[in-house]
Amino acid sequence: MQILFILLAAVLIICTVIFALQNLLPAVTKNSKKSSQHRQRIRELENTLEEKDQTINNQNERVRYLENHLPGGQGSSESGQSS
């Protein structure tokens, strides 16, 4: 009788675990996929930001070069800027 009770309890536990996994696994899989997509999007945005920063730095260097090599020197471009 005791063996029957243990066997029945084991079957009940196994069924409960299977039921719980069926309800939890889709959510876990969905969240994992979304998290992976978010990480990929963050990497893309960081790369874009890095490219934009490099472009800005290149343009700033170009402006400094032009300010130093155009007639009139540095003061000519600052007169049009407001503080």
C-alpha cells in the first residue's frame, strides 16, 4: 500500500512539473528572445553613435584646419557665432 502511495505521489509530482514547464517555458523563451533582440539593437545604436562621434571629430578637425589656413586666421569664423 505504501509503495502505491509513493508511486501515485511521484506521478502527481511529475505531472505538476510538466504542467508548470508548459506554462513557464514559452514566457521564458519569449523574454530571452526579446532580451537578445534588445542587446543587438543596443550594439547597433552604440556603433552608430561611435560613427557619428567620429564624423563630428573629423569635421571639427577640418574646421580648425580651415580656420588656421584661410586668410584672416581664426577670428574670421568666430564673428558669426553667438554665445
